[in-house]
Amino acid sequence: MAWIVLFVAGLLEVVWAYAMKLSEGFTRPVPSIVTVVTMIASFALLSWSMKTLPLGTAYTIWTGIGAVGAFVVGVAVLGEALTFWRVLAAVLIVSGLVMMKLASPAH
């Protein structure tokens, strides 16, 4: 269950990062509110998952999901550049996440 909660926390990190971009420096109310609410929810779920998962594993997975997810949203929704080096970086992050999961005790 902790892994599922951690995954959802990571997805919420992507949501708040995207909403923060849309908030234009917290000058737009709705995206600003979405940012704060999803940020709190993401941190709360991360915290809950850390009750059973190791700190290094949970935090690495959470930030990795957020980083790769934000990259995908940036490319797919915001029209950011899709270059070889950016894709390679994302692949390396995902590889690291898989290795972190494999190296962690089962919970």
C-alpha cells in the first residue's frame, strides 16, 4: 500500500508543478490554489509512505516521478523541446527509480 500512496504522491507533485507554472508567479488565483492544495496532499502522502518505506527510497521515487512527469507534461502540454539529451536524462532517471525500487526491501 505504501508504494501506491507514494506513486499517487509523485503524480500530485506533477500536478502542483504544472499548476505552479500556470499560476504565473502566484498571480492567478485558481492555479495558485491548485498548487497549494496538491502540494499539501503530495507532501502528506509522501509522509505517510515514509512510515514504512526507507527515507532515501521514498524521497528518490517521489522526486523522480515528479521530475519525469513534469518533463512529460512540459513536452506534451507546454510544447517544450524534446531533444535526445533531455530524453536520455529522463530515461536515466527512470532507470534509477527502477534500481531504487529493486534495491529496497518489500513492503
